[in-house]
Amino acid sequence: MSEPATLITTHCGTTYKVVTSYWPKPIPERKFDWSAVVDGNEDWKAGYGRTERDAVLDLKDLIEAEE
């Protein structure tokens, strides 16, 4: 069974499907352990965070800053 898709909707009403990944780095700082990117557009923007939710919210903030 596959994971449910994470969707974000920006303040302009655009909805994006988000892909997240967990890759803990070999450094003490944990704020880069999770990453989030728009599905199919992985080279565009990336959000990072200590948790999956933090990474998704960081990505949303980055997208909204550009809209």
C-alpha cells in the first residue's frame, strides 16, 4: 500500500503534490533531516526541516514568497 499524497494549497489557491524524504545528515544539526519538493519538479524549490511537517511548511513558505 502506498503512502497518501501530501498536498499543499498556497494562499493564491494553487495546489501542489509534495514528495518528502528523510535523510539524516552526519552533523548534530537536525533541521535538514527532512526535505520536501514538488512532485515532478524536484529541481525547482526544496523545503527542509527537523520533521516532515516542518519541511512541507518550509516549502509552502518558499512557494508563497514567489507567488
